[in-house]
Amino acid sequence: MTDTDAAIMGVILAGGLSRRMGGGDKGLSQLGDATILQRIATRLRPQVAALFLNANGEADRFGAIGLPVLADGLPDFPGPLAGVLAGLDHAAEAGFAQVMAVPCDAPFLPEDLVARLHAVAGPAGGAVAISAGRRHPTVALWPVRLRAALRTALVDEDQRRVETILRRHDFVEVAWPADPFDPFANVNDPAGMAQAEALLARFPAA
């Protein structure tokens, strides 16, 4: 963790219903010698001052991850933006200026993720990761100052699309190469899991 990261809190977004994986917690799926969530936590923990898991329901099922759990503050599973808002609310109370949000299904995150996003966004801006020309809306550095605007969008507008909010607030893009592999490759379904297993077999340090 660097001095700049001292003002950044991390949150792993695991509050969804994982319908494409047949329900359950896809982050608890085993990938090699660790679960997907364990891999994400190991990669992200050194990059932030504090790391949390956004999840709903019984928190004990995530005990092996070793992270404090933040539940959505809004009902009916409104999606990843609710998890971001839960992170921003907690960050505001704890005195953090920014929140690094990542999804629970991206086991190969870059080791320089936070540093590069922060370098472009500055201490109070927002930035989103891209690779191979594709934006990854759930991999973004969020300024805590947006918490009121995000709450309004969710509650008053029923706006649930992450991309809409990122564009509304001019999040800057930071690009990563997708060669030899895409660091934002995710595991959304059984086919994605098979691809992740093949990638890990080729690149054990991924």
C-alpha cells in the first residue's frame, strides 16, 4: 500500500443473485487452490487501506474470506450500484475519500489496479478500467463525494445501470493490455469458469 492508497477503501461486489451460475455465491467457486473471492481479496488487499465484501444474507458463509461484510442499504437486490453505495456510505463514515469497487467474479485483477486508476483520477475523481477497447463498469474507483448523487439515481430514478452513472459523472478510462490475457476476465457462467481454469493452467501466477 502506498501513501496515496491510504485514503482509498476497497469493496468486492458480491451482492447479486448469480443467476447465470445457477444461483448461489459464484465467488465461493473453487479456482485452483483458492476460491475466486480469496484470489480477489489476495490481489486487492495490498492495494487499499481497508477491504470489505458487499454481500447480502447470512454473512457467516463468507467467513473463510476474512473480510468484514457490508450489506446493501437498499431492498430487493437493485444490483451492483447498491453495493457501491454501501461502500461509499461506509467510506464516508470512516473518513475515506475514494472507494475501489471490483466484482466478485474477476479473479485475475492487476496488481497495479488502484495505483493506475488513482494516478489518472486524482484524489477526488473517478476512473474506470478498460481492456481490449471494452469498459468494465464494475471495476472503478469511486469518489465518496458522489454518494448523494448515486442514492438519488437509485432511489428517485430507479437507475440501475452502472455505465449510465459512470458516463453521467465523467469517469476517466484507464486501459490495460489484454495480452497475454485479459486481467478483467470474469466468471459469469460455467463456460467462463472453464476459460478461467484454462487461463490459470497456462499462467499459474495470473
